[in-house]
Amino acid sequence: MRTYKQQDLANMEDSERACFVNCLSGFKSANVIGTRDRHQQNNLAMISSVVHLGSNPPFLGFIMRPQSVTRHTWENIEESGVYTINQVNNEFFQQAHQTSARYPRDTSEFEACGLTPEFADGFHAPHVAESALRIGMQLVEIIPIQHNDTALIVGEVRWVEVKEEAVKNDGFIDIESLGAMTVSGLDGYHSTQRAARLSYAKPGEELQELDVEGQVKDS
Amino acid sequence: MRTYKQQDLANMEDSERACFVNCLSGFKSANVIGTRDRHQQNNLAMISSVVHLGSNPPFLGFIMRPQSVTRHTWENIEESGVYTINQVNNEFFQQAHQTSARYPRDTSEFEACGLTPEFADGFHAPHVAESALRIGMQLVEIIPIQHNDTALIVGEVRWVEVKEEAVKNDGFIDIESLGAMTVSGLDGYHSTQRAARLSYAKPGEELQELDVEGQVKDS
């Protein structure tokens, strides 16, 4: 094992530190966030920080930096109060990554990157037709993280569109079957292979491996 | 595609809704958090919400609920101000999942689940010997998310221990080579297979696939 102390991190060049520290949290979710401004200009931004906050009410969060390349997304969410979260799969992860380029405000990343905007009935923000799991979100709160000039965007799920065959009887969504990707660091994209679902853990009880339907596997 | 509206989610049974909503964010990081109270009692808790907040200063966050099964972790972090984040790999993901059982305060999840506590020089919180990437963290701030009674725990990286061969020249850590797992929903564990690293995206430039070292792949 090699040890990196605080000073070792401080001594790294910015690009090396960014690459290194972005790998530390482990695998990340891969989503693109769809928004629309009042002039009907669509925007799409790759975000690898979407995180589960709670299921009742159904809340998801993600991290943004107001001055970054994603500032148009930030402004559109503040202005309209709605956005979509679109799961990135193996069929369009390159296009999703390309949305992280610094396009001018009047460019739609949908067009520039070859993705298709669609609209759910009456919902202001566009979602991505190529995504097999997309979510309509209502902004709840923007919580500043003052120590590093970022913020946690907290939203509530308004609707979910997902390929029906991926949803199991117990509510589990087999996102692996949808080709969902996961991200490492700033630029690593990975597909997955399920090891197991595991039973609910209780003290003194042995865990059981479950199949994708949530049933105990034959041993 | 099947559509789930807000009312459809509200009508689900609690366990189904928890299972479903926990899948929506996509793949999650798999880490166990190590803490220690003032009576030298060790604690270890599975957390799938560790997220990158920024690289300079190096900040990581995760989501906790004060009244949940992880309350001992919460209390130890508040009391001591330090904790470790230990990446879960394919050699101990079952033990990591088992730490989510509701053990009494005077039980160490290390012992109960068969994992080995180790201590970095002078650091109060234990890390997991079985982990190939462990991080010493200093608490920066606990930010309440008042709308759903959770909080974002913000911490700064104090040290990192990682298998040296996984760290590439540009700072990228090949966490796949460490056997790092990723989580879907409440109980799905997956290994990964790298599709590609992708070059830094710029408007009007074609993306290039990079190898694990960050070099452009021969086409």
C-alpha cells in the first residue's frame, strides 16, 4: 500500500489531483440532467454525483458548482424549478460525456451531441429519448456547501419512465439489464456484472444470496 | 416504457417504494465507514451514498439519517470529528453488507462481521485491513437536509492508502483493478468491466478513447 498524506495531495498538479480525488469515492452514477430555459432553449449536462436522499418522500440529490461548465443547468433549474434525470446506458455514454464540453448558452447539447429531446405530458424540462430510465424532478431546495463553493440540489421525483420488464415484483429495478453505466474518476465508463442481491442483514443471521427477483437462490 | 406518477409511488407499500426509489439514482459507490467512540469501541457501517464534492480542497460527502441504524456512526463522527472511508471490494462485500444489521452499541461490526480493524499512525478512527483503498477523513460540516430529516456529512481527506500499482501517472486510480464493487438499490452488488476512458470533451472535437493510463488507444 502507498500512503498519500494531505501534503502529498496539496503538492500534486491540479489536473493530477482532480483525477486522483475524483476516483476516491468509488463508482459513481452516470446521468444526464435535462433542463429548459424560458426561451425554450434546451440544455443537457453530464452529472456523476446523483445520490439517493430518501424514498418517502422520494428525494434525489446531486452536487453542482455555480461557476462551472454546468452553470446553464443551474440557472435553468433555479428559473423553472424542474429538471429531468436520465440514466446513461451503454448505447450513448460517449454522447453523454460529450455534453460536458463548454458549449455556448444558445447551443442545445441535445443537438450538438446527437441526443433526442422528448417531453412528458405538460412537463417543462426535456428528457432523453435514448435513456431507458428517466425521471421528472421538482426542485425542493438548493443547499449551499460553503466550504467549497458547491451546492446540493435537492429534488422530489414527480414521475418515472422505465422499461417495464426491468421492474421486479418487489420494486427492484434491474438497471444492469438496461445497460446502465457507472463512472470512475473524471472519465472512466464501466458496464457491470451482478454478483448477487443480498438478503436484509440481521444480527446473528447468515446472509442469503438472492436472484434478481429477490428470491433466495438455490444453493 | 411504463410511467409511474407521483401517486403511483405514494400508493406503493413502504418496502416496494424503498426498493424502487433506491434504484433510481443509478449505480452507487460501495464503502464502509469506520469510527471509534471515546471508550475505544469501534463501529463500521455500510454506506452507498459517498459522493465527490471537490478536489481542491479534497472533499467527500455522504448522506446519513440521525435516527437510522447508522446512528452510532453519526454520534462517533460528531464526537471525534474523524472517520475512515473504506472501499468495498469483491473479497468482502458480504461482510460489508452484514454491517448494515442493527447491532447493539457495544458490538463492534468489525468483529461481528469478520473484518479487521487497523489504525494509521496517530489516527483515532479504525480502517478496514481488507480494503485496498481507505481514506482518513476529518469532519468539516454536517449540513441538515431539513425536508427529509437527513444530513450531508462533509469531510476533508487527511490521508489515502491505496495499492500503488492501481495509481496511474495522470492520477487516475484503476479502482476496477482493486475489485471495487458498485451497488444498485438496497441490496444489489456488481463488479464492473471498463468500456473506456474518454478524452476531455471540447465543442466540435471528436472524443477519443483512452486506455487505463490515459493514452489515446490505437484504433
